[in-house]
Amino acid sequence: MEEILKAIKDAIKAERQAQEHYQMLADKSEDLTVKGFFEQLVRDEEEHENLLRLRYESLSKAWNKI
């Protein structure tokens, strides 16, 4: 179970890095369509991060009950 939790933590970290990267690209973009595209990607990655955090918490609680 520890390996699974670590993998989820790694995935959360990757989602955060992707958010930062896409936000940097959005900030640099002068084209509003491109800017909007990258801002949507940031929101998508935030949603992925939230889902992973929920899964992590759920599995952590289940594992602690064992």
C-alpha cells in the first residue's frame, strides 16, 4: 500500500508542476485564444490534482484501519 500512496503523491506533484508550466505559458501568451487554452489546461490539472488528493486520503484512511 505504501508504494501505491507514493505513486499517488508523485502524480499529485506532477499535476502541480503541469499547472505551473501551463500558467507560465498562459502568462506569456499575447494571443487570447492561446492564453485561454493554457488557462483551461491549468483548471484541468487542478481538477486532476483534487481527484488524486481525494483518492490519496481515502486510501490512507482505509490503510490506517487495517
